[in-house]
Amino acid sequence: MNPNQRQNKTALLPMIICCALFFILGFVTWANGSLIPFAKKAFDLETDLQAYLVTFASYIAYFFLAIPSSWMLKKIGFHNGLVLSLVILGLGSLLFIPAAEKSSYVLFLLAIFVQGSGMALLQTAVNPYLSIIGPIDSAAQRISIAGFCNKTAGIIAPIVLGSLLLKGANAAETRLAQAASELEKQTILNELLDQLHAPYIALAVVLALLAVLLKFMKLPEVNVEEEDVTENLSAGPKKTIFSYPHLFLGALAIFFCVAVEVMAGDIIGTYARELGTVPHVFRDNATAFTLGFMLVGYLIGIITIPRFISQQAALRICTSVGILFSALSVFTSGVVSFWFVALLGLANSLMWPAIFPLGIKGLGKFTKTGSAIMIMGIAGGAIWPLVYGFMKDKLHIDFQHAFLYAMLPAYLYIVYFASAGHKVGKKA
């Protein structure tokens, strides 16, 4: 596939494969929404801050593994990188079994970290691949299509795991309150942890089968070295990755983008429990509601970008809506506040699809490394829930106000990147 073909047409088979891989990413990633309340009960954790280490273990892997993933992709190529990422994901899934057997929260977090490592490699490979297999100006549309698959899986994951894990956790909570001895309490917790076996063994088997299938598929390699490195840049050819300031500003935008996604998607369950008056069906499937609204946003993006609005305009609209809904969630209560947090899924939907292609645009031979730097920004999903938990549990700030204090600076920075940051280092 030559550069001209890539500029005018999106390759169909790679697009289908990318959508399938985004589905897998969505299922594994958004399963954390169910694992947070489950871990708090199953491991008898004292605070939400401790439970938020679930998201920390998953997303911090991107920070440490993204650059090594980029180096690995240079050696083995996009195709083999995708296969290897599925194998690592499967190994991480199997680690949940000894974590449950030993009742070890540390091993449980290690399993999530290994899964995160596989997802770091998968993200580092699949995002630039998706951006490059067609015209860069419609990359947000392609990422929106793949994102639709991602969030569909994200809706399914908490519903499936919620039915398998959280219903048992809710029943166990009542039994724990009535436990007469420490031994009886530990027996109940062990029974709860045993529920991890079936879903994660099944997930490991599915991932192994997909890895084998993908290995024998013919998937064209995209040679990013051929890309024009001088497109829209102000000083001719660049010699190092540090010559592209818009890339690093984009990575920080990804940091805050994922931060607000995780706050709205994973933290909403504990937020609903703090509200107190939200029905169980909402609390146990809270992540699915957020992701449902994200699906609506992706559909809007697929239809409108770039035909009616640009990637930058979509980004500015989304961040403005995010600021509005965050504020409204604080100044309301009960189910109404819950729905405004869930509606943040709509606001967050088009941010990643717009930020990522803007961040890697014009990098040419540095695309793989630049993609890895952008992927490092996913660590925002690790840090921001802990910031929120620290404000709430340690500083004793009201949970709704702490939520606003966490969301507002993140959205404001993304507004800056959408307006000016993506232009830094480029021609006016």
C-alpha cells in the first residue's frame, strides 16, 4: 500500500481487524468498573482510595510499557505486535486464578498490571495503524467507528461481570455483616473470590484463540517511514522526536482525556453509592450507562466528522459539554446527579478520536515513537482516580465537590489543546 492509496482510501480488512481489537480493549478495560466495588468487598478494603488501585494498576502500565512497546513494534512489526499483545492479555487473565486462591490483593493488582501491559502494546500498535490506513483528516471518523466497538464491549463487560460478581458481592455483604467469627468471615470472602475463576479462564481461552487466528491472517504492514515528515510543519525536516512540541502537548491532552473518561466510567459506581438514593440496578451497571452515552457520541462523530465539523471543533464542543455536565452533577443530587455523571460519556466520546490524530499528525518516521508517547498519556486513568480518592478520603472534601475539582482542570487543558496546543510547531 503506497502513500497515495492511504490518503484516498481506507483499507477494509485492517479496519475490520482494528474494530475487533478495539472490542477486546473495551471489554478488558471497562471490566475495571465492576472490579472496583468487587475488590473492595472481596478483599475487605477500608477505603475507596485503596479500591481505586484497580484502575491505577491497569492504566499505569501504559506509562511504563508504551515506549518499550514502540521499540518492540519496530523490531517485530505491527502484525506480530498485535498477536503478542493478545498473548500477554491472556496471561494476565490467568493470573486472577492464583490471586483468588491466595486471597492476595497484591497478586490481583499484578494480574491487572499484566493485562495493562498487553493493552499498552495493543494500543501502541492499533491506534497509529488506524490513523494511517486512510486519510489523516478522517482519522477521527475511523477511530470513532472503532471506538463504537470499544464502548459496546465496555457496556457488555460490566453487565456480564456485574451479573457474575457484583450480585454475589451484594449477597456476601449481608452475610459478612452477620458473620459470627473471623473464620466465617474469611470463608465468605474466599467464596466470593472463587467467582473470579470462570470469567477469567474463559477470557484467557478466547484471547488465545484470537491470537492464533490473527497470526495466520494476512494483515498488510503500514510503512510509516514513508510518511511526509514536513507536512504543515514550520522548520522543514525534523531530526528528533523533541522537534514536535504538538506531540507532547497531545500526550498531556490524552492524559486528561483518559482521566475524565475513567472518572465518568469507572468511578461512577462508587459515586452512585455515595449518593445513597440511586437504585441497585443503576449502581451495579453504572459503567454501562456512561458507555451507552459514549456510543451515542461516537455515532454523532461517525456522521459529522469531517463532513460537517472538523476534529478540532468536535473537541471544543465536547469539552464545553463536559464542563457543563460536571458542574450540574455537583449542584444536583440523587439520581439526577448520577445521570449527569453518566452523560459525561457523551461529552467524552469524541475527545480521544480527535486528540490522537492531531497529536501524531506529520510525525512521519517518528510515528511509532510518537504513538507510544501519546499512549503514555493513558496513565491519566491511573493517577486521576487516586487524586479524587485522596481529596475525598484524606482531605475529607465532599465527594461531589471533589469530583468537580478533579474534572474541571482536565477539561480546561483539553480546551487549550483543541484551540491552540495542536498548532504549536506548525505553520500558522
